[in-house]
Amino acid sequence: MSTAQVAGEAFENGIGAKTDWSAETARARTWFESLRDRICAEFEAIEREAGSDASFTYTPWKREHHGEPVPDGGGGVQGLMKGKVFEKVGVNVSTVGGTFSADFAKTMNGADPDNPAFTATGISLVAHMANPHVPAVHMNTRFLTTRKAWFGGGGDLNPPIPYDEDTADFHASYKAACDKHDPAYYPKFKAWADDYFYIPHRKVHRGVGGIFYDHLECADDGAFEANFAFTRDVGDAFLNVYPALVRRRMGMDFTREDKLKQLTWRGRYAEFNLVYDRGTLFGLKTGGNIDAILMSLPPEANWE
């Protein structure tokens, strides 16, 4: 067995791998929070352009277990705005740590009942729009550590009334971010998004896709730097494209039928997030803030 194979096997087994990722977690947290600030400022600027004075309210929270704060468990800040353009948008950041339950540890990369410790830091965003011609959107990037360390994230566009131009621009922004790092990333992560954001019981996708990636593992400091750079570009790709799509569509007239189409589509979105979404499950299983976790749900939906 070669030296590289031995090192790779050791990393897969968590043997001899780096165990203290606190400095890297702090760096990732700082960047996720700075991305939050830039996104919220841009969304508030759009509200001003529409003649609205809506702004984000920020609510800090602490990680809990059975309703009690977890010592050194971390927490986060829920950012929420309800405006003229953004009917409901949440931009949340969190940094938490502790131990998984024994059963949940079995499902997590690099964790097991004998070693269930973890940390997680990230940003999560969901926007539901007042005008049905403006696409809703989801974006998330994160850095987690167990016996392993890895990045995940992505973004997907969820238009009740799709426009080919918007879909093309959204995908082009993410493709450009991916191609800076590895030409294999975009086709791989696009396919992953198509597979992940699918509603099996409805036999439909919840939107027009985007990218999704997980377990982008950091075997050493060099891998961390490369994966962190990619994740930063994913966040910037979102900020580069989505506000432009909002401005393109937010002034369009819409009919009652358009609104009903949006409300029905929102029901599908809610079904996915409550039944299939891994992020929702992770938050609920790790003592996250319920309001922040469920901020992804639309303010109004319809089932026929």
C-alpha cells in the first residue's frame, strides 16, 4: 500500500487526522456572518427601491436541550424581514457544538456513538416573494466537524412561474463559481441538486435547480483552504445573481390566477422542507431554534 493510500485510509477512519478545527470554524463563522450582512443590506436596498422601509429584525438564540440552555452549546441569530417585495425572507447564521444523540450520531459523517462530538457553523437563507413572477430562493453554506471536517452548501431557484432567462442566469452564476475550482464540480453538483430537491410523493422537482454539495472534506489545511475558497465563491455567486433576478421581475403585474399558482407551489415547498429536508432534521436534532429552523416555511400556502 502506498503512503498516499495509507494516509487516505487513516483520514477515512479518523486516525491521525487533524482534530482541532476551532480556528477554521471561527474563520468560517466570520465569513458566513459577513455574507449575511451583505445579503441583508442588498435586500433592504431592494425594498427601498420599491418604496418600502422594511428592514431585518435580528433575534439571537442559544442552543437548548429539552428546553434548557446547553453550556458552551453555541447558538445563532435569526434575521427576518417582511416587506413589499420580500413577503418573508429569513437569513440565519449559527455556530453550535456539543454531542449528537447516540442514534443520530450513527447517521452523521465521521461521528459514532462512541465519539459523538460535533461543531457546525453556517448561513441559511430562504426568500418567499410577494410577486409570483419573482422566484423564491434557498441558499445555504456550512462547515461541520466531527472526527472529520467538511463543507457543504449550494442554492436552488424556486419560481412559481418559471422564466428561462432567470433559470439560465442563475445556473450560469453558479457554473462560473464552480469552474474556477474544478470543471467537474458544476455537472456533479447540479445533478446532486436535481436529485436532492425532488419531491417523491409528488413526482416533481421543487424548482428549477441549482447546485448542492456536501462532504467536501478537509483532509488537511490545504484542503480546508481550497474548499473554503470554493464555498466563499458559492456565497458570492448567489449575491451576484439573485438580487438582479428580483429587480428584473418585481415590478411585473400579476393576476389572481398567478397568485393562486404561487400559493399552490408554496404548499409543495412546505411539504419538501417538512418531510425530506436534511437541514430541518439536523436543526431539530441538535437543539436549534425552532423559529429559525422553520423560517423556511412560506407565510401563506394553499392545498387543493
